[in-house]
Amino acid sequence: MSTPTRRVRVIETVHGKAWPTSVEVPWVCSKCGGPRGEPKEATRQLWTMDHRRRTLTVDDWSNPCGHHESSRDVFAQHAAFVAEEGS
């Protein structure tokens, strides 16, 4: 049986610029492999390099295991998932 996946919006940051990006990931905690919580829409306030405040809409969830996952963790899990799917 394969692990269920979900498509979620997380913040991608490159060269000081940030935007919401949609990625597909296995719906398990990237730290322990336990189940993830239910995603819900959330907003994040960021300051840009030119000192402007920007509001981004992303998905947020709380894992029952208590582990917090950063956007970096989710992107790493997404990259591993895409590499596995492509092989």
C-alpha cells in the first residue's frame, strides 16, 4: 500500500525573494514518519528586501507527533518524493 500524498502551499525563498509554492509530499511527518495533521489555510507576514510588508497565503498543520516542519523540511521531502517517483 502506498503512502497517501497531499499538495500543500509552502513559502519558497530564493535570493531574498519569497512566494507561495505548491508541492506534493507524502502525508507523513518528515522527522518521524508519523501522520501529519489536517492542513488549513494560513497567512504569513514577511518583510521584503525593500522593507515592504507582504502577506502570503500558505497551508499550515500541526503534527500529532509534535514535530514542527519548516518549509525547508517540506521541500526536502518533496525533492525526495519526486526523485523516487521518477526512478
